[in-house]
Amino acid sequence: MSLILVNFKTYKQATGERAVELAKICEKVAKEEDVEIFVAVQNADIFHVSQEVSIPVFAEHVDPVTYGAHTGKDLPESLVENGASGVIINHSEDQLELRYIENDIKRVRSVGLLSVVCAPTAESCEAIAAFAPDYIAVEPPELIGGDASVSKSRPELISDTVKRVHAVDSSIPVLCGAGIKDHEDVRIALKLGSEGVLVASGITKAEDPEAALKELIKGLR
């Protein structure tokens, strides 16, 4: 089943109680349309959101630390206890060096969290595939939050990423994101080999998030 991952980031419309409300909308659409929708929320909102919805709730950041004196770090075990199902790693707004990406993947795997690892190029996605994350998402940062989608502006990036990642490990689903706005963006992405999309402002800042989600889902049919 194809996946839609909605990244709440730190948008006002998706913070605190509003994060709960938006997550409930995502859950409602997921059930009504029989599609797989994950939500990634601010780590401070994980417990509250996860108590209110049954769809997977992802953290937006993790640190590969263990129990101990690590003030200000996000402990993987704490994310689990607060209701997280997975983590976004290496988003363009929270980038890491390759060796730290590997450490994050290992740590979240050790506590049973799923990993969605983002990267900007097909080459970097290929390198990350060697670490066996649960998902890899290619997102060119220059298109994130803009009016042009990766599907329509950089279709070759999606197909090249799928080819390179699957040459390393064919079991890793490849997602794509950046500027995804409508069902045609989704349809093209899937045709090029993507198994889902990441979306943020297109849903979180939409006047009608439910309608915006249903528009994307048309591309899955």
C-alpha cells in the first residue's frame, strides 16, 4: 500500500492542540479512503497526539544517545514510551553527516522504531541504502515548500533514486517529497517507482486539510 507521510514541522497550524486536530483529520481520511497515512509531529506533541489517534505518529528528530547524562537530547527509548512509531532522519532542515545517519538508524532500529531517512540526491540515497533504513525519501531542498513539485520538475531524480536504492537493497521503499500539491504529483511519483510521498505545507497550511488530503489520494487510485 502506498504511503502519505504528513510532516507537521513547527507550523502554527500543527502545534499543540492543533496538532491533535490535524492528526485526527489525517486518521479520518486514512480510514475513509483506506490508505496509509503517517504523521510526523514535533517531539513535544508525540504523547498527546499518539493518545488521540491510531495511525502511526513519527518524531521529527532523534539523537543516537543512550540512558544517561545527555541534557537536551531526544532519547529513542523516550520516543517509544511517548507513543512514537518511527522517526524522520536527515530532513533537509535537520541534516546530518553520513556517519551520524547510520548511528541514528541503528539506534531507532534497536528500540523498534521505523526510520524514514531523507536525502537530497540519488547518490546520497544510494549511500544511505547500505544502512538498511525502513524507508528512503528523496527531497531536493530547493523545491521544498515551493510551487513546483519534484514529480513535475525533477522526474528523473525520482526514477534514478529508485534505480540506485534498489540496486543496493530492493526491499527498501523509496518515497519522494518537495512541492507535492495535487493528485497528478502523486500519480507521476508512483509511476516513476516511488511508493509514497512526503508532504508538509500542502496539508498543514491548507484552508481545508481534509480536502487537500483527499485530492492527493486521487493520485493513488
